[in-house]
Amino acid sequence: MIATAAPAAAQDMPVGSFKTVQGSVSIVRGGIEHRATPALAVRVADEIVTGRDGIAGLGFDDQTTLALGPSSRLVINQYVAPSGGAAPRFESSLSRGMLAVTAGKIARSSADAMTVRTPNAVLGVRGTRFIVEVAAEP
């Protein structure tokens, strides 16, 4: 997965945090894997990985919530807050597993402001709730 290029300072800024963590959940940041814990900050370019027994709930600054099921892998590619000077944007990539989303302010700001990429499709979010699942290859 490729993270959208962003200034280093922007990538260091927290855009959300873990709200719940159960089982095996980790975050890969700068190539280093860390165990996820409630209240741990989430940043652009972070990869969230859940094990077979892992689930995670995340909350973002624009009121978006994400829930990852077991055996999932999600990257936060881009996040531009609604209060920033640039157009709001939230892009993530789900390479495997299940993701449930309740969209926040970014998705309601414009028709193409929030997307979720999968290996076979790009989902445009229109200010709603949805679940997407990427099955493991046989």
C-alpha cells in the first residue's frame, strides 16, 4: 500500500485514536510494529493490523468511526481535517478483513471527500454507514 505523500509535520499529527482494542491488534508506523492500546494516537501512513482474535475501534477528529474485524489490514493514506485550509479528505486502504464505517464530517463535506480502497475497488463514501469485507485469497 502506498501512503499519499504529505509533509513530515502533517504525518506526525494525530488524526484520531484507538477507542477499543481486543485481542491481537498492532499499528505499524515507520516500519516499526507497536501493540495498539486504547487512546493510542493514529496518524497518516499508519497501518492497523488485527490478528485472528483481534478487533479495534477507532475514532477520528471529524467524528468518523471505524471498526476493524479479525484478520484485517488497514492503512490511513490521507487525512485532511475539515477545519484545515485545504479541501477535506479521508482516504484509507483495506487490503484484507472487515471494516465498518460511520462517516463523519469529511464524508459530508463533498461527494468525493472520503474513499476506501480495496484490492478490487474504490468505494466513495457519501455520508453514511457501511461495511466492506475483503476476503483472503485462497
